[in-house]
Amino acid sequence: MHAITIPEAGGPEALVWAEVADPVPGEGEVLVEVTAAAVNRADLLQRQGFYDPPPGASPYPGLECSGRIAEIGPGVSGWSVGDAVCALLSGGGYAQKVAVPAGQLLPVPAGLSLVEAAALPEVTCTVWSNVFMVAHLRPGETLLVHGGSSGIGTMAIQLAKAVGAKVAVTAGSQEKLDRCAELGADVLINYREQDFVEEIAKATDGAGADVILDNMGAKYLDRNVKALAVNGRLAIIGMQGGVKGELNIATLLNKRAAVSATSLRARPLHEKAAIVAAVREHVWPLVTDGHVRPVIDQELPMEAARDGHRVLEASGHVGKVLLVAPGA
């Protein structure tokens, strides 16, 4: 098969479409013939040499994909060759085939194409696990999403609205904010021109956000805590703004607030399987009935993965960028 390889860390030109050995499904795994994969910021970090795959994972980038099951490994039940699936991966999505633990498979929701389904696994698992399983967002509460026009952001808006929450977003342009509003965002904050702490206070009559989903990390840590409501929950899922920040414990104590930080890639298989099962139970019905849909910015040939990375680095996109495998 062919896959996107990274012979040496570097810029987008470090991605090389090359012939490699086919993966072999092990115990509890299936082999998926890939139709499409999605580009995530973690892939950019891996390409740059800052985010190696966990032990035993595929060395190729790609944390989610869609396709059809080509082979069933030992110990797998409930799936058949030919099934249309999408999958949460530890790596290997930028390839024509990938071996996937059966617990990380999801059926393609009715009404979506195989290509579109590649936009779902990582964002739905990230949002559901952090906003709902960890931060326990409830109907009537306020969720603040940083980077509302991203793949994660566009999914978070839709899921929060689906459960009856109020949604505030930050984004860097009016065009992006308009797209967030189309998805249901109630409070639109241009982080280049406005202070999100002040804007959240205005929008909530001084109460603050009950849950904040943050992709920035250190840069926003202090201000995020200030923006939280009493009993608020800050869920950190990224470090685009750095890895070391200063936390005012007194403010945190006064608000009886909580800070959590999680990632998906390195979690044990049983934890990923539990998240995938929860997504199938709670999110898939919303996708099937049309309340939640993947937002796709563009589709590119998988061989042109370099261009996909350039799109994400330019940060002009809204939603997901997909890489479509040859012949799909």
C-alpha cells in the first residue's frame, strides 16, 4: 500500500507519499481500507517532531479515518468484512489501509457519505469526552468554546445546543463568527478586538461560563479561570498558546472551580472504547436525525497531504480538512 511518511521532521514538505508494508490486524483488530482521513493539529505536531505516536501505534500520521472493513482479526465479533465504518486512531490514517482496535470503530451514520464520515471520530470523541463526560455540561448552562470555527469548535457548538446549553465562541474574524452563528452560537467574540473575559461577563450578567473548552493552554489559563462561573469547569485540550502558565489558586478556590486536561491519543484501549461507545450512544442519533453534521472546509487528495497541513497552518479554514484516498 501507500501511506504518507515522515522521513525527517520539518515543514509540510516533510510529508512523503511512499510505498510501505501493509498493516496486519492483530488480536481484537480489524483492517480498514481507507476512504478518507482528516487533518488534525496533532498531525502537524507529529510532522514537526513534537508528538510521536504512542508505543505500538502506526508511525504514519492520521488520528481518524473512514472506509470499509477489509479483514477481521482474531477475537473480533460484531463486525463484518465490507462494513462501512469510521474510526478513532492512534495513527495511520494517512494511508490506504490501517489496523484498528474494534472498540474504536463506529458505523457510518445514515445520511453521510463515507468521505464525510472521516470528519467525525476525533471531534465527536474529543468534545463528548471533555464537555460532557468530564465537565458535565448541563441544559441551561453556558459553554465557552475557544476556536469556535475549528473542527472541534463547530462540533462543540452543535452538541451543546442539542442538549440545551447556551454557547459562546471566540474566533479571529467576522466571517468565522458568522459561520459559528449559523451553527447556533449565541455569543460571538472576536478575540483580536474583544476581551473574552469581559464579553462573557456581559453575556451572563456577571455569572461567567459554566464550562470552557480551551485549545490554547498556557496563554489563556489565567483569563479562563477569571471567566469561569462559580462551580465552573475548565477543560483544556490543546496547547497552541504554550505549555507553562500561572494559575491563581485563590481565584480557583473562591469559584470552587475545576481544571482538567486530557488527550485522546495515548489513552489505554479500554478508555478509548468507553468514549467511542458513549459517542455511539449519545451523538450518533443526533447525526442520524440531522441535528448535528460534520462541517467540512475542503477535500484534498491524500497524496496532497502537504497542502492540507498548509491549510491548517494558515488558519483560514472553518471545520475539517479531509484527505481522500486514491480511488475513493
